[in-house]
Amino acid sequence: MEQAKHAFLFALAATSFALGCKPAVGQAPSLITDYALLAVIGEPPEAKPGDKVTYSYLLASPQGTLADDTAGWDVCLTPKPPAENNAVASACNPPTPGATAGSTFAALMPTNACQLFGPIAPPVQAGKPAIRPRDPDATGGYYLPVRVKFSDLATGDVTGFAFERVTCPLANANSDVIKDYNTQYQANKDPGIAGTDLVASSVGTTNLDTAAQTVSVLPGDTVDFIATFTAGSAESFPVLASSGDKLDNQTESLHMSWFATAGSFVHDRTGVAAADALTTTSTTNSWKAPNETAVVYLWLVLRDSRGGTAFKSYTLNVGQ
């Protein structure tokens, strides 16, 4: 059983993060039959300009979690033009000469991140039109894209992005509201998966985090998973009201993505809406084991709506 890491990503979080290989047509997104980049993570999940952030990734395969020291990393400093519909500027996708290689990557949040990707208008360049400040997402957030690319995988290249949340000044508000915001706002912290219970007729209830060995279930068995959140996984935070003259209090929503190398989940994704996130302590899903014997690798990726991420991975034995 592989212990989880707590960190950010892809997070698919406050922004829609499309990572890894696309599943085959008609294949559930939760089924891992090839290399799949399930998360790209920044720690901490929110940083001020000039702060250091360490990035890592969760790369899955039919053989389990993979580590690849040749992964190429690069911070994207090109804002997405308004005419482009992608999550990041197309200029961020080509390989960058001199990109850093390694299983992790440490970089400073650019000092001008709030100008490139946030609410501060960048300086006007001679002969070029002025660039308007960026609009925040629904949680008031702005994000720096950080790219990771795997170029030596047997089935081709895999590319994904971390969207690291940037702490930027509150814009378009009066001085009293800005003062209140600066007093109340706390940078995002990662949610957490405290543990996962497996419930199946063949084995009863087993906590996968404390099991002494790999848990076995019968072929074709229906298994329920109950993943429990750590305390404080859903945080409350202020955002500027649409009226622009006051702050509203929001609570993060939590979303769990489920992945396995065999069998099938009832839901590819489960979660908790913001209205229930402060009182709901877990999320559940059902999985039908394959009809044949197999070693099955399982991944749970938890994200909050401000870009925080946690994940855990487990190994199950399907056999007699």
C-alpha cells in the first residue's frame, strides 16, 4: 500500500485541469489502461509572489504509480490571449529549451505573477495595445500555469499543468473592503484524505490504511469505498460580492476523482457541495471488481475549489 502525498494541482480544481492521456472512446475516465497524469501538484497550494513552491506529480499506469526523473518542468509566463479557449496559452505547450528535469521541481512564484495572471494591469509595451487585468475565478483566485512533460514513455508523450494559486491584492473594491479582506483572507491549504474503508461481502469492512497486507476481494464482488476527509479540509474564505462594496463568505467544495486499473466505478467523481462541506466528513463510491483474478491499483485524488489537492493510492488483490 502506498502512502498518500498532500499537495496541490492540478489539481483540476478551481480551474478545469485536463491532464494526462485521454481515455479510449467509450472508456470510463476512471479506468487506467495507459499512462495517465492524474495530478500535478504545487506545495503550498497558494503562494505570494516571490514565495518558493515545490511541484510534484501523480503518474499512474497499469503497473501502478510511476516515478520519472526525466520529467521536464517549466513555468509558463505567457498569459492566455482572450481569443484562445484553452486553459493555458498555446505558447505554453511547446517544449522549452533548458526545461528543468526531475521528479520534483522547485521555483519561485514570479514577482510579476499578479500582473501576468492577476488583477494588476501589466505595463504597456511600446507599439502594443494595453493588456487588461485578469478576472478572478468564482473563488476570487488567479493561477500560474506550470507545465510538466514526459517524453520517454513507451506509448508517447504526456503533458499536464499545475495551476498554482497566486495570492494577489483585492481589486475593484474600496479601501474599507480591502482592509477587511486583508484581515480575513487566509491562503488556501490542502484538503486531506484521512483514510479509506473498503466494505465488501467477501471481507466485511477493512480500513485500507491500517490493513497489515494487501486486501483481497472476490472476482465480480461489489465493493463500497468510504473515503474520510481530514478535519478542516473544507475552508471558509471571503470573496468580493458582485455589488463590489462588501465581502461574502464562501466555503470550499470538495471533489474526489476515482481511478483503478480494472473493474468499474459507479461514479468517476464524487464530492461535497460547498453548502455541506463543513459538516460532511466523507464521500463514498461503489466499485465492481473484475471477473478475473488480478492485482488492481487504485487512486483517489481529492481537490478543493481553491486548488488544493491530496491523493492516496492502494493495491487490491482480486482472487479466490
